[in-house]
Amino acid sequence: MSGTTTAAAALRRRAAGAGANRWVVLVVLCVSLLLVAVDATVLHVAVPAVTEDLKPGAIELLWIVDIYPLVCASLLILFGTLGDRVGRRRILLLGYGLFGLASGLAALAHDPQVLILARALLGVGGAMIMPATLSILRQVFPDRRERALAIGIWSAVAAVGAAVGPLLGGFLLEHFWWGSVFLVNIPLMLVSLPVGRLLLPESRGASDGPWDVVGALTAAAGLFGVVFGVKRLGGGELGLLTVVPLVLGAVLLVLFVRRQRRRAHPLVDLGMFARPAFSTSVGCIVLAMLALVGLELIAAQYLQLVLGLSPLETGLRLLPLTFAAMAAGLAGARMLRRFGPRRMVCFGFCLTAVSVLLLTAMGGTDNPGLLVSAFVVLGFGLETTLFGAYESMLSEAPPDQAGGAAAVGETSYQLGAGIGIALLGSVMNAAYAPGLSSVPGVPSDASAAAGHSLGEAYAVAGRLGGPVGVALRRAAQDSFVHGLHVTLLVSAGLLLVGAAMALRLPRIMQCGETEPKVELPVPRQRELADSRVSA
């Protein structure tokens, strides 16, 4: 009988990820996240090569770039909650397989339509992988102190992936054809599948009642419409193709919330939002991304179009931000234990606001010392904020809702990013365009065209030539810098609102958690029962 008890205990420890193997599990999960993070940005540098080879139209090129994040954001809740029901490891491994197959299809695409399909399938695979990594991490590290360290490592890897994507893409394009940026995923997936099957524990949430298929599809369709509309708003498009998906998506999300409140066994337990720490953490994630993602795009334009840096030089200038974010992720667990979620997230918001205000000293000439200092503070502050918010959100969620909670966190990240691009892009355009309306000697139609963007202003100035062209180019640079300063001030205001919101988080880090119950797969349960009977 004792041998049977020992075997059962060993199986339970393996299912819960106990012992030193949990750190090996963390490595596998981080590799998963690295692949998804890299793939989100690796295509950006390959767009010119793809355009030259496949010759897509303007709409097709837009879908090639945008379909991956659009599909991924739309399906996070669907696959996060499905993982709670059928098994998080199962969904993760299926995501691995689909990601590998879609990467091969993308690499060998011979026309734009095939590449769009492949990128959409990559988005499906990414949506299966992302919430599963966080929910498995939540289950493998039941002790909050260790989980905080694991989340810090996880978030540092995410920062590395976002920075490595363009650099890896640039390296591959110098030596191979554009399809190589996708082929690099396949060897890693071929290793991750068997290793994940061997080492990752299986876990499920509550399995009472049927899985709400209609609710899952409603959430997916609603998120697709909202994210699609927000992305078009960020691109300055305001028409039926923007408004209709946005309104329809919002209506579907309202219907989804009402449906979840009525069901005895909802997909997402909306009662989690009644917990101040959970709802505040989600709000902090949205505000942090809203304030900064649009700003990052504008900063990249400033570095290239105003300072005249190459894409590679721009990427290198942004590396200090990534290294600072990695340092904050690795130090996050210690800061959380010492200062608690409230002070940590509030400090992160305030530090980020200070860095944004520092950047208002940027002008039309290069100041490398200022940029490096501001980017270091920005990266450390942003990662401190996101680390504290993610850790608090995940720790507040019940273990059986870990997949749904992780999906809510990732969805709020994506929505915040999309809204930030739309909002700050609109602020930038409103502050930039008026400065070009009265440049001496420039026709009104040329001024209107130059007011669309700095790149278009340069093109118009080149066509005009002579002193008028020089004057327009100079006015466009000055207007862009002015618009950047206004956008920075708005971003700093949003960050201070986030700091005030963070005051609702718990003051101290509660660590008195017990190990969550983990279901064994049914065949193993039967084996244990048979062994007990025979004993």
C-alpha cells in the first residue's frame, strides 16, 4: 500500500510541476513566448523584400502585416478558456504544431493570398500558445514568491523577443531570401513539441457544465471587430469600413458580457473583475500600453526621418530600452516583495512619466546621451509597471480560471496597444498638420498633402525643389518635433492617471497561498485506482 501511495504522490508532484523540474518547465514556456514575440516583429524588416517578390497590392500588403496580431488578439479568450476546459498543455502543444506548419507555409508562399492565410494561421497558433504559457506558469509555481520570479524571467524574455525580431530578420535577409524569417521557427518547434510533451504538466480548470461555444465565438468576433476598427483608426482611416466593425464588435462584446452573467458556468468568471486588484491590474496594463505603444512608433519615425538614422541604427538606439526592461523583469520579484504591488506599479508609472517628460528635450538635432538616458528609464519603468500588474492579475485569479485570466491580460495588452496607436496618432496629426498650412510659396494642395505625414512632406518638398522645397522640409521637421512634444505630454498625463489608478492595488504582497489542486489525466487516475484495488 505504501508503494501505491508513493507512486500517487510522485504523479501528483509531476502534475503540479513540483521540484527542480519546474524551472525546466519555465525554460520551455519562455522558448514558446520567445517564438511568438519574435514572430510579431520579424516581418517588419522583410516587407520590402516581400513586396518586391510577391508584388502584393496595397490592401494585400496591409493584411500580410496586420492579420497576425488581429487574429491572435481575437482568439486569446477562446483558446485561453478552452485550455481551462480540455487541458492547457494540450492546447499549447497543438499551438506548437500549427505554428510550425504555418511557418513552413509562409516561407514557401508563392502569392500574397497564401502568405495572408499562413499569417492568419500563425495568429491562431500564437493565440493558443500565449495564454497557455501564463496559465501553466500559474499552476507550476503555486508559491507566489517563486511565481513572481518566474513571471519576471517570462517578461524579460518577452522584451528580448520584441527587440530580437527586427535584428534577426535583418540578419537573415542579408544572407537568405525573405522566407527564412519564417523557416527559423520550424527547428525550434520540432524541439519544443517532444520536449513540451515530456516535461510540461497537464492541468485543467473546473469542468462543470458545457463549454460555451456560442460565447467563445461571440467574444472572438467582437474582439476581431474592435481590434480591426481600432487599427484602422490608428492609420487615420475614418469611414464605414472602420466604424461598422468597431460598433458591431462593441455590440458583440456587450452581448458576450451579458451572456456570461446569465450562465451558471461562464467562460470567463466576470466576478474576477469585482476584485479590486484584478480589475485595477487589467486597467493598468491597458493604460501602460495605451500611453507608450503609439509613442514608440512616433519615436521610430523621429529617429529615422528627423535625425536621419538608418533602420539598423534606429534598432540599436532602442536597445537600451530593451536591456533596461530585461533588468526590471529580473529584479521585479525582489521589488515586489519589498515594496508591494501598489508602490511598485505606482513607481513604475511615475518613472515612465519622468522618462517621457525627459524626451520633450529632443529637438531637430541628435542628442545621443539624452536619448539613451531617457530610453533606459523608460524601459525600466514600463517593465516595472507591467510586471507588477501582470503578477497581481494572475495571482488574484482562481487557479481553475488561470487560462481565462491570462487571456484577459493578453487581450487588454493588445487592446491598449491598438487604442494607443489610434489615440496618440490622432494627437500627433492634430498637432503636426497646422504648422504646414501657411508655408510661404507652397500651394495649398501641396500643404494638405504634406500635412498627412512627415514622409509625405519630404516627398512633396522633393517635387517642389528649390528654396520652397527646403522651406517646406524645414517646416515639416519643426512641426513634427512640436507634435512629438505634445504627444509626449499627453502620454505623460495618461501615465500619471495610471499611477493614481495603481493606488487601488494591495499594499503588500500576500504570499499565504496553498498549492492548487491539479487534475491527473483520466488514464492515470484509473491506473492508480486499479493499483489501489490490487494492493
